[in-house]
Amino acid sequence: IRASTLVMLMLEPAGVFGAAAAESASESAKSMTCGDMKAMYAKHDCCGAPAKSTDMMAVPAPSTMLKGTNVCEGKKVALENTDCVVNNAVAVLEQAGANITKGYVGSLDTGSRKPIMSSYLEAGLCPVNVHWHLGAEHLSVGEFDEKGKGPGTAIGGMSRRLGGSVRQGLRCHHYDAADSKFTTPYDWQHCVGMVVGETYEIHWPHSASGACGTPNQYQTPFYDGVFCMGLEKLGIGLSSAGLG
């Protein structure tokens, strides 16, 4: 199961949209000095305002790095791709909704199976990875679709931005080539290869078979996290492991 978020990267006059996250990330690589904290205090106009809320949080650096065996390594299950339709009949189960347009009703008969209506946490799932896609993988007509706008490769074309051939996904409609906040380049420190003005879909794959609440919860490749604690935790027997 995947939770998704759509973002369009923009530069505002004050810096990157979401600057607090970038500032925090840049500081995490080294211990902060008292001077750093003083500068941050001044930057957020905290002097004389002890009750003022900021978007920053001071947390202690970990005393030791995580060590030990990654119990999820190599747990990815080698599942064969299968035909979705066999003899004019759908032969696979439903997956994440491809069309999430408000009001859209799909035609796949799911029988008595129901979607998760609680939070993933309440349903016993935890996130096992975070990754992003170039453009939206899912469709929301009028919001992010084939009529969306962005820099570079046309929707459906093959982009080589990431060093390989990647299909350009769907886009949001807000891009304006005449507006500098959509076109000003940024020197990415962590999200290497991303482009200001582009639409990205961020995925948080969740699993009931993840090493939830442990140092091994987040995994790359993400399938190691999805299948970490075994297929049985997902209600899948080895004889019925053709997920499609």
C-alpha cells in the first residue's frame, strides 16, 4: 500500500519553498554551535517573545550511530509478472487507484474486499520507504493530468534527467515559465537531479510486514521493507503469491 503526496517545486523570494526543512537538513550533518543557535534565535525574531511558536525544533544529536544486522536485507520476494486479463477475465487483485479524480468510480469488481478506512497505523501498517516519481503516477483530472505544464520533456515522453530513460509523468497546472519562482535553478544538496517547476509524486510505501518501530523499518530497495517479516503477515501464501 502506498501513501502519496504531489509537490511542485517552487522558489520563493526568501528561498526554497519549505526552507525550514532544508535548513534543518543542512544542519543535521554537523553539531550546531551556540553561535548557530543564537543566529537562528535572531532570525525567527524570538527576542522578547518567549511564547512565540517557530517552525524549528532543537533535538540532541544521537550519541551513537545505528549498528547491527539489517534483518530485512534480501527479503524482496521474486514474484513473476502476470497477465492482468486471461481469457477476457481479470486475473489479478486491485492495486492502488490509478484514477483518483474526485467522484470517479472504477469498474473493477472487488467482491467483498473493502479498502482500509482507518489510518494505516490503526490497520497495523507502517511506512517502509520514501521515494519519488518524475511527474504524477496517478491521475486527478483538472489537478494533475496530461494537460499539466512543466519544464523540459513533454508528458509521456522519455526524460534523461536522472541519467537514464524515465517516462515523464502527469503534471500540475500551475507552472508559469514567465514566473521566476518556477524557473530559478537551485543547488540541491540532497534531492539531486530535481528541477524547480517540475511536478513530483512522493510515495510512502506501507506494509503490515515491515520491521515497524525498529531501526530496520525503512529499506532500499523498498520491497525488502514490504516483505521483511514474511508473506504470512500480509495474508499471502507462497502458493498464491502472484500479486500481478
